[in-house]
Amino acid sequence: MKHNPGLAMALLMLLFGFTISAQPVKQDDSRLVDNNLKFMVISERVHSRGMMEICISDTSDKCIDNLLSGFVVRIYDAEGHEIWAGKTAGRDEILRFPKPMPEASWITFTAFKPYVINRITGARIYQDRPIQIKYLLSDE
């Protein structure tokens, strides 16, 4: 195999770029901060099976498996009435609701605290405010 230093350098820079984009920034007070973290829905079958998968991701829209955050889940119908609410510690990506909810229209996820926890190191990674999303359900 022929050695191509230009290609090797390009690959190294690409990998370095991915590493940098996924890293929190250390603040003057020694806190790690990353305001690019968000909840991301992987799959959902709320209407037919009463379940969905959710994770924490960054700007790359890839799940970061070692991050954990407890959060509140609220499910609403098309008129905006809350039809179900619950809490989860965020340890599992799969959320199972008590039953299928064909009347569900959208869901909100709101973290309890303005930080996530790295499962491996135990370090907190802070955000300016708790991460949250409003997710419109598909028609399955």
C-alpha cells in the first residue's frame, strides 16, 4: 500500500474535528459547559405500541451513549390537553408508556437540572438551562 501523507493528514484533521465538536468547554469556574446538547428521538411508536426511544445528542445528531439526564415527559393531544405525564431517570433510551396513545399529538421532554452526567466519569456537563424539546408525533 502506498503512503499518501496528504490523505493521512486530511483524515487526521477530520477525526480531530469530530473530537473537538463533541467536547464540552471548561469555564473559568472549572465547570464543563456544552450548550449544544439536546434530546433526540430515535424512534417512536406512541400511537400503536406506547413506546419510543430517546437519547442525548450533540450537533452531529448522533447519540452520546455515556450521557445521562433525568427528565419529565408530557404527552398532549391535538387540542393541547395533557393526556399523560411522567418522570424518568434517563437511564434507558426506551420509554414505555402505560398503553398505546392513538390520540397523542406531541410530546415534551424537559430535563430536571441544567446539566447532564457523564456515566463513565461522573462529571457534570452544564447547560445555560435544562435541555428540552417539543416533539411532534408522526402518523405512524
